[in-house]
Amino acid sequence: MTLLKTLGLSKHFGGVAAVDQVDISVKAGEILGLVGPNGSGKTTVLNMLSGFLAPDAGEVWFADENVTRLSPVQLAHRGLLRMFQMTRVFPRISCLDNLLVAGMAMGLPEKEANGQASALLEELTLTPVQYLDAGSLSGGQRKLLEFGMCFIKPPRIALLDEPFAAVHPVMRETMAGFIRRRHAQGQTFILVSHDMPIVVELCQRAVCMNLGRVIAEGPTRTVLESAPVIEAYLGSTSHA
């Protein structure tokens, strides 16, 4: 079953087509890798999928509903949540309180939010720092905390924008393990990452973008080994 799809999604900034007629579909229960060189339009796509940016043209459909013009709050309550490339947490309250705020914002009763928060802190290895202000955590710990905030009430689909960037290998494995376990339970993801080994490991299928357009899609390894994708990342070798 297709859970999320875009039809002709486009966004221009001035005269530049950041995203140009992009069609993407995501099936329920899969991890879709969204890859491509810097500036290819990946984050702009996530911004439009999550309501933080309005498209100039095209549509976003989520669970058979046209959600193109819905706000981030409306989409979150429908079960579409995201992590940002630049981590967003509340820096002046504790790690635990960040999770509780996220849970109650999603409508969880306080008791349930506390139970979920405790379980997530344990799973994400944040229990020792749960009472520290989020602003005092390391970059990797803040990313783990944002993971927890996205999953305090499990979403129908999670959009992850470079979750592994500049993260210690131990914390990266904690995040990857979290994704594996949730995927085994049927969770759906779109994963944007430049960490190709982990994209190959986690993602059954991938879409590659370049200069705002989709240039390849299919099984992840097949996409990454295709000539258009290699050329997009490395440049043409025809003049070598």
C-alpha cells in the first residue's frame, strides 16, 4: 500500500528550480533512501512533505488525502513527523522535559507521556543525562533526543534528514539500531543521508536526485551503481 506520494512536486527560488516535477512514492513499512549530491533538492523535498515549505506546483498525498497545503502541526497530528538536518530541541529545559513536551503536544496524557519518555531514554542511552538541559548535550545526544521526540507517539511515517551526520560511531549505531527495530515493527521512513554504507544496509529502495530532478529509483544498490548516479556524484569521466 502506498502511504505517501508526490505528483509533479516543484519549488523555485528566484530563477532556480530547486525541485522540478518530482514524483516519489513510499510504501507502508519501507525505508526509502533519498540520496543525491549536495544541492540536489533533497531537504527541499522534505520541507514540502512536512509542511514547512509550500510547493509552487504539484501535490503531496498522505494516506489517500491531499495534504499539500496543510501546516506542520496538522501533518504531525496525522502522523507525519520529521527530524531536521540542524537538530531542533528546546535547549533550556531538560532532556526528559523535551520528551514530555513533545508527548503532550501530540495529545498523550501525562502518565503515558512519562512512561514513553522513560522507555525512550533507556533505548536511546540518554537516561544518565535525562535531567540535564538539552543545550548542554553533545551534538550526537541532541540528535538522539530529537529521535525520541519524533517517536514519543510513534508516527505513521518519519522523515529523517541526515541523522548520522557528524555523529560519533557509537551514537550512529544507536540510531541505526533504533531504526532497524522500528522498521521490524512496521514503521515507515524516508531517510536522507550521505552515509552510503548505512543507506545500503537500511534502505530496501532508493531515489536519487540531482539538480532538482529524480535521476534514478529502484533497489538501493542498483540505484547507487547506475551510471547517471555515479556521474552525478563524481562528474562525467568522458573528458578524462
